[in-house]
Amino acid sequence: LTDFMYVFEDILGIEDRSVQQILGQVDVGTLAAALSGAADNVTDKVFKNLSRRAADMLKEELQFAGRVAASKVAMSRA
């Protein structure tokens, strides 16, 4: 069980416009860490709701980030 009201995968149930607003407030490094090991449908939802420029920045960050510690992933998803 989790102590959080929401979990990262809840993004799948949020309408696209709201996801876009949320993503606009998230640091690309934090988002890259949160996406590390995320399910494909979650990753797809995120990329679908980013501008081309933001998606390119995120892809670049994911390439350079490599493996992310599980603790950092959990903190980024909180």
C-alpha cells in the first residue's frame, strides 16, 4: 500500500488538457526519472501531451539519464 492519494499511473485517467497543464510545471529531469521503468501506456500518454520541443528534450534527458535509482524514481513519481 502507498501513503499517497494518487499514484503515477493515475495519469492514464486524467484528460489530456489537464495532463498538459501538469507537465508544464514539471522539471524535465524529474519527469525523466519518473518515466524510468514506467509502463508503455504511461510513457505514451506523457509524450502525447508534450510539445515536440518538450518531447525532444525529454527524450534527450532519458538517453543521458541511464539507469535511475529506484529511490529517485519513487521520489519523482510522488
